[in-house]
Amino acid sequence: MGKETRTVIVAGVGGQGILLASNLLSEAAMEAGYDVKKSEIHGMSQRGGDVISTVRFGEKVYSPIVGLGAADVILAFEKLEAMRNLPYLRKDGTVIVNDYRIDPLPVASGYMEYPEGIIEFLRERVKTIALDARQLAEKAGNIRTMNVVMLGVLSKSLDIPEETWLRVIERRVPKKAVEANKVAFRLGREVAENAEL
């Protein structure tokens, strides 16, 4: 049987390492023998605006574009971004969400309220794995590894060997941060094991 096509939406806010995460995912999938297509949409990414990257991989993938109700996983680095992208998720898809809040500009400037109860909202509708990736990144020794913690959670549900992920991390992150990123990745995998992904 061929490799089935999987679609992952990586969503968050500028500065959270979304593009590095989607590059690591793409490279790991390619190394595992998948055909990969990736697209990126930058909002005001320099100013804390939303950033979305779609990664699709399988036997043969013709387009990175994902329609409504078609993504297998939403990997959200910020909880409001998880809610915003929910329409793209399949009914039986999974949301992996960092229980972390970054106020978008309309909230920061007082025009809007930040919605309450986002995690509960998600859990009522779809399979949701919520975690505090910031705390795990601190435990790994580098706050900037939040994105790799999130990838660690995601990795348990994909048919890509752990060694492949670790090799790609070694190649792609700054030398001085390799060990912290490897620890962060493993901490994320532990979250997924406990959530029985």
C-alpha cells in the first residue's frame, strides 16, 4: 500500500518559530521517502501577526493547498490561532495546541476581547491535545525550543522514524542549541505518549 497523504497546518504568531517547524517537518518527511509540498502565509509576522504554514506529504502530492475540512492535524503554537484555523480540520482530525496566549493587535489595543475558554471550546468539538510547551521548553533549557516541543508531540502520530527527526534537528538548528532541541523534541513525544496519540 502507498503512503497516504497527510496534511498538517502549523499555525501561530510571528516569532514563534513556525517556519522553522514547518521546514523541519518537511525535511523529515522527505527524508522518510514522502513527496512533500509546503506553503506559507505570513500575516504581519514581524509584529506578532498570524503565520500559517501548510505541509502536505504522501506518495504523490500535487498541491500544498488545503481546503476547509481537509487537514489531518492543526499544530497551533498559540490557542487563538488553533480556534481560527479549526474550519480547516477534518471532523476526525486532531488539534495539538500550546496553551499559550499572545494578544493580537485588536486585543492589545483594546478593540477586542481575547476569547475565554478556548481549550474547552476545542475539546468539545475535536480531539485536542493541549500542553504548556513553554514550560517544557524551559525544562529543555532553552525557551526558544517551544516549536520543537510541539513537533515532538506531532511526531508520534506520523510515520516518520524518531532518528530521522533527530538527524534533521541536528542539521537545521544552530549548533549551540542542538542538545536543548533534542531534549525538547523528546519531551514533546512524552506528552503524546501520555495522550495516547
